[in-house]
Amino acid sequence: RYSGEDLTRTPMEKRGFNIVFQDYALFPNLNVRQNITYGLRNKPGISTKEEVEELIDLLGLREHLDKRIDQLSGGQKQRVAIVRALCMHPEVLLFDEVTAALDPEMVREVLDVMLGLAREGKTVVRLKGGDPFVFGRGGEELLALNRAGVPCEEVPGITSAVAIPAGAGIPVTHRGLSRSVHIITGHTADTPDGLPGPGAGGRWCSLWV
């Protein structure tokens, strides 16, 4: 469901969603410009020529438009995938590890684009590997979004021992406030080999220091 509407039977092309894949998902038989404008073949009026050209310049792809995909670096491929998705003006845009292959300067450009989309009222979902709170970025990103006036929510991954304190305002991995964090987990099970099994008793404990 999205905004209270059941989208189960709604075709993907009509849901208003788009995704920038970590592995780019570009067409190897098309050049850069053809990849960027591929989705516009079915929705030619969704972006103007000027908007497409502006995105191309914003992400520094002008000199690569006639190149084959196999002639691009990983960061260049990622930028092509980003421009292709933005051309479709989706209501919800998912970024799957979108900055992984980019240099630091281009990371800032891409994050600014994402922030601009959020300010326009778009729903931006940034998918990140691992747990954002473990790597110390969760709290920092929340602060940055709050300063920009963008409503946000960060969903932690697997480490409740870190995510729960962070959600309560205890920045155990926030750089500059916490030098280190140590998590110890243990389990006991009432089985001969010490491993949990069906109906086995035991307990989990998580400690952080």
C-alpha cells in the first residue's frame, strides 16, 4: 500500500515508483543517451528536453553521451542510472547503495539531488548495506535531514543493541561523540550440543559498552 492505496494489482509502470539499482541495470546494446531516454519512449511528455539536458550536465555526463556502456567506469554507469530514473519524475524513488561507486565530490552532488527531490515532496528511499547505525552514519544523516527541514525516518537493519539506544537519543556510534562501541552477544540452550533447536529453552543477551 502507498498513501492508503492498494497497489497490488496496479501495473509497475503506473505505480509512480522507480529505482536506481546498485548494479546499474543498463542496456549494453544502447549508448549512454539511449539508456537515459529509454523510459521516455513510453512517456515522452513526462520530461522536457531541457530537463533531460540539465540532468545530464548536473551529473557530468555530457562528454559520455555517445559512448557504449562497456566504455564507462563504475561511477559513470551509476550516474547514467540516476539520470535515467530522474527523467521519469517518480513519486517514490529508491536508491540502492547509489553512492557506492562514486568519488566524494560526486557523492555530494548526488546527495544534493536526493535532498532536492525530498524538498519537492517526493518520497526518497535510500537503501544501504549493513546497519546505518553501526557505521555511525545513521544519526548524522538524521541530523542533516532535520536541519534541511525534510521529514525522515531511518530504519535500522539488524543490530538492535545499537539501534535502540540511537532511537532513544543515545548516540553510541555518532562520530565526535562516541570513540568506540563494543557489542557482546551470548546464547545458552538446553540442548546437548548447546545449539538452539525446536522448543529449546535459553536466552539472548546483548551488552554494549
